[in-house]
Amino acid sequence: MQTIRLARIWRKGRPFYRLVLTDSKASPQAWFKKVLGWFNPLSKEHSYNVQAVLGYIASGTQMSERAAKLLYGETKNPVFQKFYVEKNTKRQKKKKD
């Protein structure tokens, strides 16, 4: 089964991620089939090939939760929302006795 997930590259303290298509049992850093985009969390820059991702999803490919959240935040396409559970947690104030 194929999976679309994030693969971390670069060096310690300077994260940079590629959005890759890989086999679900293989390591995303070493054995990926295709690069579908990239994301830099330090500068919030990104580039995704959304049409290619949607094509792979239509053929049955799964997505990781983090990759789906990034793509949903960018495109607001409901196709990506089905790959993660949105948590609506509110912090509750501590009760004072």
C-alpha cells in the first residue's frame, strides 16, 4: 500500500520536510517513489503539487495525519479532512476551592 507522508531532511535544528509518496512499510527518508512538494516550518514557506496528490488519493493512496492537515489548511479541500480527526479541545480552568 502506498502512503503520502512527510520526510524530514536537512540538519539538526533546521527542519525541512518533503511531501513524498512511499510504500507504507518503507522508511520515508530513504525509499520514496516521488516527491510531491516541500514544507519549511521555520519560514512557513511551502509548495505542494495538489493535483498529483488528489490523483494518488483517487487511486487509493492513504495519507499521514500531519500531511493531510497541512494540505487541508492550504486548500480547504474536504478530501484531505477525512484523513485526520479534528480535535476540539478547550482548556478548562482549574477550580479554586
